[in-house]
Amino acid sequence: MIVIGAGIAGVTCAGELAARGVDVVVLERARGVGGRLAVHRHDGRPADIGAAYFTVSDDEFDARVRHWRRDGLVREWTDTLAVFESGARVADSPGPMRWAAPGGLRSLVTESARDLTVHTGHEVREVRPGPDGRPRVDGEPCDAVVVAMPDPQAARLLDPHTAAGAAVADREWDPVLALTLGFARRDWPELPAAFVNDHPVLSSVADDGDRRGDGAPVLVAHSTGALARAYDAAPDGATATMTAAVRRLLGIGAEPEWTHQHRWRFAAPRGRREPAFHLDDDGIGLAGDGWGRSRVQTAWLSGLRLGRELAARLGS
């Protein structure tokens, strides 16, 4: 069978299928695995430019996190984030433990994909039900297929008249611009990360040196959806505006030595839905963080549970 998309949901699904004896191949359009658990490397150092962290509230995911922690892939980061309102720091907000990865969150996907067959740089153009009851991926039959990606991207591959196509049709996702800023030295107040509310430009800022644990003078800022939509065609055009907003928010005097801008056209779904995945009788499944509350844990559980269901069907 085939899994399309090598993010955390797709790789987890494929890993569960492989562990249960199903022959599975993962196809990924990008040059590497990771999806929105992405990093930008500057002089070899990774900075998280997708998900900022993850939290744990499920027993099965907790067991997986303990495994990652034993292997040195993750560490507890912080249970308190700052809150800015209208440009001023107003409070610190306690909450669940946020976990980070010294090698970047993508390292979790890389480790999970280590024993899988993954073809990167492979763009799939369509997924359709076949006349024999088996799905077709670009015309080639397979026993089942999982599409593990944001709904708008999945919709481009699927027939809108199928159950899977209808499940992802017309669902809106918000965009985000992720700006990484590297400075000569640390010149801001102690700050693991911050929610930025009521701001025209920024929605959050994270101290990547604190998150990584190496103290590097690197920040990662996420834009508002409105700014990302305004600069959708030319995201680099937002860099100066976002840089000025970060410096003003944190009182940073110096310009950054380098910046990197990344556009996430489909960063998070609006609203949430309860099912953990979609699977119909045509053998086409859907998984990802759009199936539940948009979180790393949600994506992992979505892939895991869909993998179990598919393995049970294929083994029957």
C-alpha cells in the first residue's frame, strides 16, 4: 500500500502498518521528510520554523515521547509562555509542559522513517477509486492509500465526488509566515516563547536558542494570518515589516545579521473536527493534524490509529 506525505502523521501511519506486516511505501513531494515539523539550517544549526513545540496529554503518545527522550531526541523545555497584549508584555501564562528537540522537531520524523521505504521528490498528481474496488495512485493500483497532508493539498489529489474528496472539500486553513532572525548576541529579555495578541504583524515569538538549549541568539517569529495572506505571492516582502515588529516588541537595538522567511500556506485548520482520521470502503484514508485539534500529538495519533485500522482491514 501507499502513504502520500512524509510528515509525522504519514510516517507514523506507515510505521504502524510496517510493524503489523503490511508492505508500505511512502511518497513525498519534498526533498526530505518532516512536513510542517520543518527546520531551517544556518551554518549547520537547525531552527524550528514549523511547529514551535509539542505537548503531551495522551498515554500512547507519552510512551513514544519517553522513547524519544531516552534516545536524546527531545527534552522538556518550558511550562510557561509570556503574553503580549497590544505590544506590551502583560503576563506569563502557565500551562502544560512544552517539549522541544535539540536537533529540531524534524529529527523525530527522520528517526521514525529510518526503517521505512520513502521516496522523496515524488509528486503524486491524483488518487482515484478503481473499477475493481482498489484505489489508483496516478493510475497505478494499490491495496489502499493514505493521504497525509493538509485538506486543501489533499483536495487537489482527490475526486470531489468521493467520500474522501468530500471530507476535505472547502475547509479553510490559515496561513503563517515564519521568520527566523539570527543576531550577533542576545539582546532581549529572558523569554522562552510568547503569545502575541492584538498585533497587526505577529502572532508568536520563540527564542530558538532557549528552545534548542544551546543559547544561540536566534529568534523565530510567526506572523498573523492577515499578514501572510497579504504577502502570499511574495513572502520575502514581509521580512522588513516582521523584523521591525520583533525588534520593537522585544526592545532589540541591533539589526539581525541574517534572516530567513518561510511561507506556510496551510499552517492550521479553522475549527476542529472530532474523528481521528477518515477511511471509507474505497480504501482511501486521510490523516493529519486536521483530524482533531491541530497539534503534533493529534497528527501522530491520527497516523497511528489509521495505520491500525488499515492493517486490520488488509489482514482480514
